[in-house]
Amino acid sequence: MKLYPLSFKPIFKEKIWGGGEELNAIKNIEPPISQLGESWEISVVENDVSVVNTGAYSGLDLNELIEKFPLELLGKKVIELHGKQFPLLIKYINAAQDLSIQVHPDDSVAMKKHNSFGKTEMWYIMDAQPDSRLILGFKEESNKDAFAKAISENTVMNLFNQIKVKEGDSFFIKPGLIHAIGAGITLAEIQQSSDITYRVYDFDRRDHLGNARELHIEDSIEVSDYQESHNHVIDYNPIQSGKQNLATNQYFTTDYLFFKGCKRIAVNTHQSFMVLMNVGESCDVFCNGVNHKLEPAQTILIPAAVLYILVKSSNEAKLLSVHL
């Protein structure tokens, strides 16, 4: 049996800051999930491994499928770098409230403290309310002592850039960069396969039992990048036809595809799997003569052994293409 473009059952995550209508709507969830904040599209995070939901391999989880077809699914490049491990975590996020101010460790710290990858990630803004903002980095150069003082005095929000965003804006979030997603934002997130987050500040929120979420002050102070930090928006034209690169680093490459009609996309040239995230209207993905419908905010994994796919759209297609 040949491998084919794989879709997975989304893993829905309720969050204290969740509860917006948009993710429920675009994922057609009935009845709606009240505190929905994230949809994990492709994951091998422990206890949250994605399960195939279409085709002959429906019911197998991603790790089981990799065991059966390591090279064909992951690709030579991925095997050489990561062995038989899927190296990314793919999500959609919808924030009804501001997320906590947070930071992620790099590989060396994460491996030493948590036996995990660090977290390098990027965001593509799918929708944003008029006054929605991100927090990204320090407005002015700071240091550990100044940061600790601001945290203790509850003035830490004064230190950070607040960036107004709109649909199509994209951002690269390296380890050590203080960040937070603001209320009213829906985005696609591509990241290393890691769930390690250090919370700095959580707006003194309480859950339904009156409990505050755990903060990680010492860890945050230790790993934060204190350089003055500006110009975070990735420079590209979201209405330029064709393919544009958004991010290339040691962990992933993300391209933005914008077109109408039919586009042929080579896959096996990268010696890596390819993830397609649909951040626009519905389209059709053809592979080996079989049509795979890709609805808005859906994701498919194209095995590395696939030579190419054809994507057809009667509307303006907007896709994120991710590979190593």
C-alpha cells in the first residue's frame, strides 16, 4: 500500500484564555467547545500523538506509521537529523483573552532540564480584531536584575513591545524572545516538537477553582534575550502570486503559497516530508490521481516519497508549506 497525503484527527485543547468562536466555527465543531484555544494538527508530543483519520491507515497514530515507513514518510534528511522522530508540532490557535507573557528555552537548556527539544516557532496571522496586538521582545535593552525587579513590582508589561497585527502578518519567534498572543487573534503556529513554556506573567488570572497558573520566574529570567528587539514582522507580500519564503532555519522552512487555479508542488526534492496548512479558502489536493479536499484551517502531511502534488482552487488559495 502506497503512502498518501495524511490528515489527522485534531487534538483540541481547552485553555484558560480560550473560548473564542472562530476556531469552533472554522473547524465546524458541534457542539462548540467552551474554552477551546488550540487545535493540534500534527503532534508526537507524549500523550498527544496524532491519529490518522482518512484512508487505509486510518486509526494508526503517527509514531506507528513512522515505524512502518520511516524513510518513505519522513525523508532521508529528516532521518539523518532526527532519526525516526517527527520533529515538529503544528497548531492553530485562537485567543479569546491575552495569553501569558512567556518565553521558551533553546535546545541545550531544554534537553538539560526537561529532556526535550527547545522551542523555535513561527506564526502566521489568519485573523485579528482591529485592536489586537502581540507582545514581542524588550523595547529597550535590559538585564536580569531589571527584569526581576519589574516582575516583583508588577510593572513588567512596561518593558515589552506591543505590536498591532493584521491578517497575513508573519513572525519568527526564536528561543529567548519574550512573547504573547493577544486577545482576538487567530493564527497558525509551526514549532519544534516541544511543549516547554516558561510563564513570566499571567495577568493574575484564576481558573474556575480559584487557582493561579504556575509561573516560572527563575527559568524565564535565565533564558530571556535582553537585547532591544524591533522589526519582527517578516517582510513579504501576501497578495503576490507564487511562492515566498517566510522562514528558513535549522528546524524548518516555511513558504507561503498564493495562487488561483492549479499549482504543481514538488515534494521529494527536499528529502523531507511536507506539511500543508490551509490558511485560506478550501482547495483540492491531488496525489496519484486521488483528490484530497483541504478545508480552511485543515492540515495535511505529504510523505517524503511523494514526487509531487497538484493543488487546485477556484478561489485564491493561501497555503503554508513546511518542510525541513
